[in-house]
Amino acid sequence: MRRRLVLAIAGVASLAVVLFAIPLAVVIERSYRQQELLRLQRDAVAATRSIDVTGGADPVELPAGTDGLGVYDRRARRLAGVGPPAADRLVRAALRTGHPADATGSGLLLVAVPLVVGERVHGALRATRTDAKVGERAHRAWLELAGLGALLVALATGAALVLGTRLTAPLGRLAVTARRLGDGDFSARAPRAGVRELDDVAAALNTTAARLDDLVSRERAFSADASHQLRTPLASLRLELESLELRAGATEEVAAALAQVDRLQTTIDTLLAVARDTERDATADLVVLVDEVAGRWRPQLAAESRPLRVRIEARTAVVRASPAVLTEVLDVLLDNARRHGAGAVEVTVRATSGSLAVDVADEGPGLDVPDAAFSRRRAAADGHGIGLALARSLAHAEGARLVVSRAVPHPIFTVLMRPHGRTGT
């Protein structure tokens, strides 16, 4: 922003200087030329005082000087000096009007002054002078004008830098505060900048931060308390099942119930860890994690004659996320594929532009309304696992995204995560 502001102000200042300087340079050059013509006219008038055109046969004598002088009689014939043999338009005008006339052209200044004797015009003096001095003065003035214009543009650019810094520095602080809020630091507050509009934005951002802090604190406290309270009845249920197993002997139903208790215990521990934000800097190897999850789900799908395939398309797949949370998310996706999908289930680990992805696909008919898959009402109605809605929330809590990358047919759910270190394909 500061660069664009400086360029805009410098551009406007340069344009203003150019629009002002060019006409001024033309006016200055014309002024110098007119001044030099007046000097030449003054010198020519002074020279006429020593010129006598009424001396009969005596030759006309011209005063010495650097100017080119020529004397013409009343019939426009040159009597002495330099100039065209027959009087030009300028001399004829002086003879006709009895007043001095001037002109410029071909690098010369020209002046014709009437020779008046006894209040009668007896001839004219034509004087020429090079306009080199005019060019020198004009060039010197143009250089000074260009220097002044450059100084004005430099001052405008300096003022733009100061103004840009004054505006962008508070914006930078606001961006840092917003970034900290995005990272979950709700204690961040934006400082005042002394600019009314920016202070209004900072106040709104601080109010939002305070509300988010209160909301997240209450939700984390509720999740932590609920997860903690579930541990006691869950432990009692485990004891009852283990007692039943000892009394009645090991049965498939009791073993299955204990497995579900273990899974529920893992889910509660994961929710509690997310609520307390205890694994913020954890990393997970997707290759290892997917193999472990697939190993647990492959027997259940095989019992329904549905194969589970795993494809690894990334050479290294380490992400910044909690392994327990990702395991819970993948469990939900595989459970969803088992309950609502059909055919083979495929889990793919791949690298995308700037991220790593895990796809869970099946051969089912798909989803008519993809966004409805993450509805909390649907998750409550389905009554299985923690639901896709909570799976998306868990993924977002780890800085990942859970999306439907293909709805119909053969739906694909994709988890997109930030890589940790280098990844390859």
C-alpha cells in the first residue's frame, strides 16, 4: 500500500510539474526573446543618430558594432551596410508606418527603425543580431526550472513516504493483531494509531477479540467439563463389562462392547485434548497414521465383503496436526463410508500445491447436497460416531480443512493439512 501511495503522489506531482513547467518554459523563452528584441531596437535607435541619409553624394557611414546594419532609402533600396538589396517586408513596414518593426527567424533577431529627419521619414535602418544569447538564457532558465521541479517532486515523494509510513504502520499492527487472533491468541489487542478510521477498525477488532475469547473459553470449559464427567460412567461401564466377561466367559458381544468402550474412551480423550489445546505443536506422519487406521478398519469392512485399499502418492507426508485428532477424523470418514457408502473403500495420501491431502472414497451413490453432510442436525439424527459435523470441527481446530471434493457419484471426502517440512510427490 505504501509503495502504491508513494507512486501515486509522486506521479501526480510529476504530472503537475510538467503541466506547469512546459507552458512556463515557453513563456520564459518568449520573454527573453522579446527583451533581446527591445535591446536590439534600442541600439538601432541609438545608431540612427549618427546616420545621415540627406548628405547627397556622400556615402552613408555606419557606426561600428557587432550587429549587422543596413540603410535603406525611401524607395526601399539599400544604400549601405548588409542586407537584401531590395528592402524586405520588415523595412517596408517601418518606411510605411514610421514606427519600428521587429521579427525573428533563422536564428536571427531583426529590427527595422525609420530614419526621421524634420519629422519626415527619409529611410530606414535594418539591424540583425544572432539569438544565441536568448538560447543561452532560456536554457539556463529551463535547467533552473527543471531543478525546481525535481525538488518539488522529491519533496512530494518524501511527504508521501512519511504519510505512507504513518498509514501503513498502523495497518501492519492491525494485520499482526488479526493474525494472532487467527492463530487463536484472543488476548491480542490492536493499539490506537491516532487516525480516526484506523482507530475505529482497531476498536471493532478488539471488541471481536474479546467476544471470541469469551465464547471460546466457555466452549472449551464446557467441552472439558463434559469430557471429564463422561470418564466416570465410562469407567464404571468398563468395569461392568469386564465383570460380565469374567462371569460369563469371553464372548464376541462382550469383546465388541469393550472395543466400543475403548473407542469411546479415545474419542473423549481427543475431545478433552482439543478443548484444552494441549497438542498445538504436534506433528503426524500420514503414512504411518493411515496404515494404523486402515489396519483397524480393514477387518470390519472385510466382514461385509468390502475391500479397503490404501494408496500413498507422497514420498513424505508429515503434517502439523495432532495424531489423535486426525485418527478420530479418519475414523469418522471410514465409519461414514461403511454405513452410508458401498463397494470398495479407498484411502489416498497425496501432495497438492502447498498442502497434503487424505482422500476417503467409496463406490456409493454420493451426496445430493454436499454441505448437508456436515450438518449437526444430520449428525445427531444418524446417531453414529461423532458425526461429520464434529469431524470438520476437529479438523479446523488443527488448522486443517474437511471438504467434499466429489459429491456424486462415488463421493470423496478430503482432509487438507499444512505440511511440516518438505513434501514430495
